[in-house]
Amino acid sequence: HQLENIFNGALMPYLSLYRVNPGECICSQGDCVNYLYVLVKGKVKVSTTSVEGKNLILSFKTPLEVIGDIEYIQGIDIINT
């Protein structure tokens, strides 16, 4: 995806590449946000928990997608899992 052309060179020392196993949770609703994620390969399921406690799928994200941007910029807890 040529991310080196997207991100300023000064940011490169702060970037890390992570591999997440299928079914592994990246971030959970209500958690404190620590990172801004960029999906570069695979698919991510975004869900929320209803008032009744049911898990509701909101969307599926595919590359190139930013995850956690709203929470990271606003400094709020994770909205969705």
C-alpha cells in the first residue's frame, strides 16, 4: 500500500506492523484507546453490544481502512468492538 508515501518520515519510528489471528480482538467497547490502527490486509468485523446484551455486527472493514480514528482523535473510550 506504499504507506511510506502516506505517512511523514518522522512518524516511521512510531509505526509497528502487527499480525492478528482470526477471532482475536483488536479493541473492545469501553476500553481506553492507545493506538490508531491501519488495516493493510485481511478483514475486520466491527460490532457493538446492545442494551439487552446482544452482540450486533455493524460492519466489516477491508484494506486500506483506519480503525479507532474517532476515539483516538477525540481521546474517548472505544465505541465499538
